[in-house]
Amino acid sequence: MIPTEPQPDPDAPDIVRAAYACLTVTDLSAARWFYVDMLGFVVSDEDADTLYLRGFDELTHHNLVLRRAARPALSHLAYRVRSARDLELAERLFARAGCRSRLVPAGTTLGIGEALRVEDPLGFTIELFADAERPDRLTQRYELRAGAEPARLDHFNLVVSDVRQGYDHHRRLGFGCSETIEEGDTLYAAWMFRKQTVHDVALTGGDGPRFHHVGFFVHESHNVLRTCDRFGAVHEEAHLERGPGRHGISNAFYVYLRDPDGHRVEMYTSDYYTGDPDHETLRWSVHDPRRRDFYGNEVIPTWYTEASAVLDLDGNEQPVRRIEQPAEHMVGADGFTSPADPVARTS
């Protein structure tokens, strides 16, 4: 059980949801094959060095940006806020926390209005924006759908060296917590939300800051299975890293893939609603193996050891800090423990 629950800062910005991720890639043509030709993302715009992609339910210009660069990395993560005033609140809140920030003029990222970029206490570059270009609605353009039929961005999964610090920071920003992995006073992972689903961001223990994966929602389980079939059909099954399967945590039916640069992508469905005031945090024991995979499948070792580098506010690669938690219970992105000690889930 979390011993001291931090309260939301009364002057925190009103964050609506996770909005987009910006990844650097070394080969834009290979990235286009993976994300557009195989997974079925819609191209909102592109130039010689950048692809702007979105799912079929997105009402903003994009929910994934791929930029050509010498090395693959996470450039920044973006959240939408309710109004321009929230950018002012965010700037003051992060300044009090000693975080570097800068205002970014409208159009710096195509389709996005004025934004605030911040190097947060965990070492990730976060963008907050209120205004965005609205593209045509594609929700019922079924004739355009292909591949996995991605609907929308769902969440980010971050590898952090201090989960408690990350949890406290996001609680002060007004995030709720749907599920945790705990033992005593030690917090190993937390799934945190602003929109009323299981998470907009997951914080999991490891050497960090590193970016574990970006998750996209699909409407039905057959979209997950079709993803696997498509990569298998063209003898590119090596891109399928884990799954299909069902998580204990979040209840999601999933598959994880690695793009040509090694960035990890999840296609994900079947989680649950968290908006009811009676929703309480579901607390898993660090010893319970069912949180990893509801069906009991083993997890490939790369899941725990590999993640993308993270860039700071100036575009330089962040140094990785050693994890700050007891070594006998190392956890990966959905909670991995060394001892195979199944016990009942706690609530």
C-alpha cells in the first residue's frame, strides 16, 4: 500500500490525455513500410524527413511523428491540455519543480498550436498543447482501413529508475492510478490515467529514463490477430516480439512489435472504464505471475532488457540512471520478478 498519497496540485494544468509520440528513425522508408503499409496508419502529412500519422478515430492532426535522424530515440511525448491557460499553469508548476522548459511556437510541429516543452523530473521531454488542427473524420471510412486498423493512441510506457518519484509527480499533475505492482512500501510499477481508461502512462522500474513502448488502441481482438497474420504472411514475423496474449494488469488483449529501428509498439484492446468514482486502484503483489500474462505464457527476455533511448530538451541523449529499488524484485514493463512465487492478487 502506498504509505503517503500525494494530492493533486491545485494549480496543475488540466491534462486531457496522451496525444502523440515523436520518435526518431534512421530509415523513413522502412518506417513507412512498417507503420503505414503493414499496420495501416493514416498519413496526415509528410515531407522528406518526417511522417505524421494517425489512427482512424483521431480528431487531431496526428498521434505519431517519425523524424529521420542519425540514431533512433524518443524525441518527446505530448499531452493535450484543456486550454491555453493550462500552458501558463504548467510553466509555473514545472518551474517550481526546477525543470527546464521552453515555449514552442505554433507550427513547430505540423498541425500543433503553441506548446510548452518541459524536461520533466524523470528525464523525459514532455510537450503540452491545447490547440491542434482538426483533420477529416475517418471513423466510418471503412473502405480506407487496412492492416491492424489502429483507432487511436492509448498510452506511453516509461522505464524509470524511481517509480515512487514518477508516481508522486504524476499524482501532483492530477493523474489517477488504475493498477499498481507493490510489496510492502515498495512500488514497482503504476498505471496512471487522465482519460477514463486504464492508463495514459505506465511507470515501470528499470534503468532509466528509457522509453519502453507506445500503445495504440484497436477496436476488436481480431485486429490484434490480423496484425500477426500480416507480418507472418510476408515472412516478417521477426517483428512480432510478444503475444498475442492477455495481460492480467489492464485485462488488455495485445501484441507487441518492434519497428525497423527497434522501437516497441503495442496493438491493444479490451481494457476497462476507470471514470466511476467507486473505481479503486487494483494492487497486484509483485510475486503474482498472472499480472504479466493471464494465460501464463513466458515473456521473451528482450521485453525486460531493451528500450529506446530518450532525448533531452536540447535533443541530446539522456544518461541512464541505475534503478533505485531492491534488486531481488526487478520488474519490467508489466512487472517481472526473479522468484517464481505465485500468490493471490491483493486488492
